[in-house]
Amino acid sequence: MISINDIDKPFIDKLFEKTDDIIKRGGSKGKCRLNIHSDKILVNAFFEPSTRTQLSFESAMKSLGGSVINFNAYTSSLKKGESFKDTIKTLSIYGDIIVLRHPQTGSAKEANEYSDVPVINGGDGSNEHPTQALLDLYTIYKSFDNNLNTVNTILFVGDCNNSRTIRSLIKLLHLYPHISIYFLPYSGCNPSEDMLHSISHKQNIQTNILDKNQPIPYHLFDVIYCTRLQKERIYTMKQQDRSRTDIVITKEILNKCKNNVIIMHPLPRIDEISTEIDNEPNSVYFKQMEYGVKIRMALLDLLLSR
Amino acid sequence: MISINDIDKPFIDKLFEKTDDIIKRGGSKGKCRLNIHSDKILVNAFFEPSTRTQLSFESAMKSLGGSVINFNAYTSSLKKGESFKDTIKTLSIYGDIIVLRHPQTGSAKEANEYSDVPVINGGDGSNEHPTQALLDLYTIYKSFDNNLNTVNTILFVGDCNNSRTIRSLIKLLHLYPHISIYFLPYSGCNPSEDMLHSISHKQNIQTNILDKNQPIPYHLFDVIYCTRLQKERIYTMKQQDRSRTDIVITKEILNKCKNNVIIMHPLPRIDEISTEIDNEPNSVYFKQMEYGVKIRMALLDLLLSR
Amino acid sequence: MISINDIDKPFIDKLFEKTDDIIKRGGSKGKCRLNIHSDKILVNAFFEPSTRTQLSFESAMKSLGGSVINFNAYTSSLKKGESFKDTIKTLSIYGDIIVLRHPQTGSAKEANEYSDVPVINGGDGSNEHPTQALLDLYTIYKSFDNNLNTVNTILFVGDCNNSRTIRSLIKLLHLYPHISIYFLPYSGCNPSEDMLHSISHKQNIQTNILDKNQPIPYHLFDVIYCTRLQKERIYTMKQQDRSRTDIVITKEILNKCKNNVIIMHPLPRIDEISTEIDNEPNSVYFKQMEYGVKIRMALLDLLLSR
């Protein structure tokens, strides 16, 4: 589980089926606890902080009955100068599976070579975040009656340049070429070359980048996916562009959308979506977070059961 | 479990009965481990550091067979600007119950509105700390043969102005109006208006604030409850009052007390109680800490079993 | 489990036998999980950072089915001024066994007096690290067909002055006087007086300190034990000696050694051993780390089963 390139449709079908089953077993309260991996230890190896990903995996593993060891490398004795290889070899001794979050592109792939146990990429720099892409896709799938064939358009709003989340989901959507991809970027946040290239094989790029100063055809989209400005990555932007969120999904905008549109967000949200629509059935961002735990349970189960 | 105002006598009776049972099951070693909530996850949500409360709940939950996820918000990516509401909604997805420690008054009540799972107030600013009050009351109850009717007087020594601990216990003692409350404050630490008001309906305030420069009638008290100077909250005190502990419970003082007096302290202790009396049967502060784990086990069990 | 002085051969035999059994049960994957202490809580009490020791004990305890509470005193409310005694008494309430890491010599012994539960010394200052010595000895034992009688010589390379690891293993080797001890120190890192004294009863000290500027008789040694320069403890060294690692075990050196020599290292490694020999059967440093978890499992089991 290193790169989205390794994921194919049969794997997704299997993973989604297992996730459906986990949700079914959870019942009405939404808490599914299975005591099936009580003899397993997950090592959360975080070389940069990411509370949400870390807690989500921790909750998933504990919901399977397993144990979790948190290794926060950014506060640890790594300062002593140990190599990445030695650290990973050591961590693979402590547990049965590793979730790796690291600021450098390719670090998950590298770790997988060193580790004696499976490695899950929990985000490697600005590169990929495969489990986020999977939970996003699963959220779309569940919201449209377990049928991705009925979804035709997705609009990415916000920081289309720097978002690892957007990049990862677009990569995964390669498997579903019938879904058209649109961008509505903040000022100074146009999609990067690699993202445009990533969709160029199937779509007319020009018409797919919307201008926030023109009327937006909100009624066209099945999915609206918002992202926050990646403040930690904007140092290369021009001063005047280092602005605030300049597109906010409000009740007024929601009223212009399809009836069954879904509004997504990887969270944390700052002000990209008005809280006034939090209780609308279209707002699925908290559901999305919940599915995150469930899809990670399913993924851990698949990898630990090998 | 948000405010002491919500606690009534039937609840206390039920909680104490369950705690008695847990202690009985623990046997002579004092360690009771029940494997009754192995399918449950507690989220320790700490927005300010409080090692003792956090570890006590962690020990309690693990003693019930359950899992714990520690979320230390003061070190986390909360900095990204997420709202309190979104954070609480997220945490309620990760677990089955939340313990909240937060520097702001009213935060626990607010969290309870947002959360899909029960919230326990683990201290909200200078306001309340209900589980501390419960463990304190339980310590008195156990020390007097499971009978609060035989307890008539309690003396609070120390920082009577700022102590959340004192405020919380006094609130809980409203349910036991036969217990008279006395204060023996450090210099500059007289009881605050709200605390005096809190006991004014039943007692003569004037006579109940003792002057440390006068002889103290130590023989009057069934319970002596010491607190340390809240260093983190003394910035508003006059310079000359920002002093040291100026009343220390020594062997000499203990000799002036009732035979069966109990000496309590919420810990950590700095120098409010001389270590020379640590082994006296009257010194129950470590017992008190032990009861803290047990009462939290009982409380968690009640809330998780609903 | 406070001092190596308390360890005798019958205890070692029992511990190694149990560890052998744990490894056997682990099977080919090397992960042994026993669900035998699910009702027990280990408290990792770390008064200075030591990621490796902490994680190793955490992995060991969780592999026995138990729970772990991590108490990192260097970040906690200890700052409030609580005494060491009060802290230890409190921690002994939260769990069934304590692992203590502390910067001061003698702290483990002191803690053991205060605690109501067993204390394991996880390193007290520059003094001792008994479980490290045990895992080191076990690594030698396993590498020589479970027979320490066939081991005659050990060479310590590196920081022979400050290394708690070396000091501890030498102490433990008192029980095996047939093993000769040699030093090959970095510049400015000659063995300290106490270490020399420690071996003086049986060996000719003069001939046992090798000079790195002379030819080294690598072919003599059964075990080569490398250590890194203790950067955190070199402030008393002369400026010109605060150098880098100046002896590196390379493929070239390995070729001069006995066929069945083993190369050990407590890790983390900086550059004391060239990575080019990582895959040689002689390089047992990662194995050594793995044995660390196993020996700690065995030790915890012995102490918790009393």
C-alpha cells in the first residue's frame, strides 16, 4: 500500500466490500469493534505531525482489537543521527505493520524495501496519500448508492496546486475515466503541471479550469471537493496570492447545486465551507472522516490476514 | 458528567456502590482488572497538560480492558485553525467516550453538544473538575466506614481562592448540608466571592474563615484538605503575597487533631504536608489517588454500559 | 531488576530458557504474541528520552497481551515540583510494573523502595542498564549455539569511557570469567578507572587496551562490540578529541576476523559499522535488537507471574 499506481479495480472492489461489511456489523451507532487482530501491533511511524491520520489509524487498529505503538520521530532520539534504513528496520521489529508519514517523496517506497513487515504510505511529502484517496472514493461510492457509474463530474475547489489530497484522488480516478474533473482554484492556486498532465489524456484541460470571477455552473457537479490553503507549503507563492480562502461554499451556493450533490472536505476545515450547511444531507465531510476509520480497518485487516 | 450540578444523591449512591464492588474484586493487591469493555475506546482529549488526570483515566480504562487514544491538543495540528466543534466531532468518531480537559470554563458543556458520544469533564479552566470532587467525596466516605453521616466538619487549607478542586468539592457538599466548611487560607488566598456565596445559604461565613496568625482549633475537624498554591494562576496576586506555602501540616499539628482525622491532598504535593506523616493512618492522600482510578473505572463502566 | 549485581547464573539460565521458548513459539516470522498478561499494565516512566528502550518494552508488553502507559516526565507536569518519591508512588498506583529510565545514578534503586510494584531499571544515568546487558549476553549465547563456554574473547570498540552499555555488559561478564575482555577505544575514549578496575581481578589490563594506531589482531576475537561516541556526555573531553568515529568496521576488517566472529552494536548506529556488511551472517546487530524485545518479554513474564 505504497502508491496509488499499485491499486487496481479488483483490489478496490475487495476493499470496498470488506468496508461495507464492517459498517454493517457496526450497527446503528456506527462503532464497529472486531476482536480479530488482538495479537497484532501497528507501529505509527510519523516523521512529521499529522494528528488526524495518526488517530484515524490508531482508532482503526484498536477497533480490530489490536495494539498501537506511536513513534513520533520529529520529537525522538532520531536526532542522534541514525539512518532512515536503520530506523525502519528497528520499527519493523517492534510491530506487524507500519504506517509511515514522512515529509519526503518516495520515503514510503524506500521504507518498504527495508521493512520486514508491510508498510502503509500515510502520506509522503507532497507526493501521495493513498488511504486518503481510497476513503474519498469510498465516500463517493457510498453516497451514490454503492455505484460509481452514476457519478459523472467532480469539482475540486481550493488549493489545486499544492494539495496532496487532490493529486491522490485524481490519480485514483484514472480507474474511472467516465468521471470528468473540474477545478475551481483559489487565487494563485491553479492546478500544477503534473495534475493537468494527469487528466490530459482524457479531458479538455482548458475548459475544466473554472474562473472564480465568472459565473460557476454549480448545477453541473455530482461532487464538490473542497480543500484548504496549504499554509505550510505556500512559501513559494507571490505575496499578493498568499491570501485567504477566497471561495466559500455557502447555503446560497448549495442552492445552485444538484439536489443530490455531495460536499466533501478532507478536514481540518478552516473556513472553506460555511457551518450553516453542516446539517444538510449533502454535507458528507464528517461521514467521510468516519469512513476513513472504516476503510483503514478494512485495509489493515486485508494486510494483516495475508 | 459535565457539571456537579447534574449530580444527585441516587447517582452518587450507585457510583459508590459500584466503586466498592470494584475495590472488593481487586483483592489485597489493590489492582482490579475487569475485562468488560475490551470493545471500547476512550479518547483522552487534553487541551492543556494534566498528567495526573490523563494517566488516571488511562489506567482506569485499561483496567476495564478497554483501549485509550491520547489526543494532546496543545502539541497537535490544532494550530491549523480548526474549530473546537469540528475537533470534537472528529474525536467522537475515533472513540466511544471522551474525557475533556480544557482551559476554558464551559468547554465541556459545549463539547457535549457537539459530540456523538458521552463527554466527561476532566477539568474546564478554573470552573469544575467533577470527577476530582467525586473521588474526594468517596475518600471521605471510605475513611469514615462508608457513612458520610458521621462526618461533620471539613477544613480547606491553602489556596482557597483559586483552587478548582476546593470549588468543586464544596459544590458537591451541597448535597450533604450537615457538613460544616472551614477555610484556613494562605496569605492572599482568601476564598473567592463565589465560594463564600456557595456556602452562605447554610453557614456563618465570618466564623468559618480562620486566621493562620491565631490559634487554630485543629481538634474540631474530621477532614483536613490541603491544596498547593496554584502557581499558574497567581499572576493577579500582589507581589508580597506570591509567597510560598505558609501553612504546613506537620506531625506536631497532627497531634492536635482528632484521632480519626483524615489528611487529604489532590496531589501533586510540594511542601504543604510534611513527609514525616506519610505513614500515619490519617494520611490518606495516596489512598485518595488510588480511589481516583477506581471511581473513574466505575464511572466509565456506568457511561459505557448505557 | 535494579542492578546487575543482583543477577546470578541460575536467574540467567531461567531467563534464557524462557526467552528460547518465546522465540520458538514465534515461529518463522519472528513475532511471538502471547495473550498471558492481558490483565496487566506496564508503566513506562521515562525521565529522559530513550525511544529505543521505551518502544522495546512497549512492544514486549503488548506482545504479552498487556497494556502500556507512557509517562514522559521530561515533558510533564513534574515541573510543578513534586518529589521523586511522590511521583513513583503515584505511578505504582496506575500499573502493575514500572520501567524506569532516569538520568541519575541510583534512581532505580531509590524508586524500588517507594514503589508498591516491581521496578525495572531501564538505565540510570551513566551507571547501569541491566536489560541491555542481558540482551547483549543473550545475543552472544544464541550466536554461539546456546553455549557461552565456546566464547573466549570480546573486543569493545569505541567510546570505552562513557558507555553505560559497555560498563553493564562487563559487569555481567563477571559471571563468565573465562571470557577475556579487550578494548579498542576512539581517541580520548580510553576505559575509565572503574571499568579497568572491574576487569582487573582477572586480566592483564595493560595488554588488553589496544592502540588503534598499531596493527589490531582482529583474528583473536569471538565478539566485536561497537559503540557510538556518547555525544551527550563528551563535554568534558578535550576539544581535539571530540572527534568523529575514528574506527569503522568495514568489509576489509571483517575479512581479517575469525570466520564465526559476531559484530554487535546496541544501536542507534551512526557510522561505526559500514552498511556494506549489514547482510553478512556475522552482523547480528538487528538480531540483537530483536532479542531485546524477546528478553524483555521473558523478564516481564517472570516478574508479573510472581
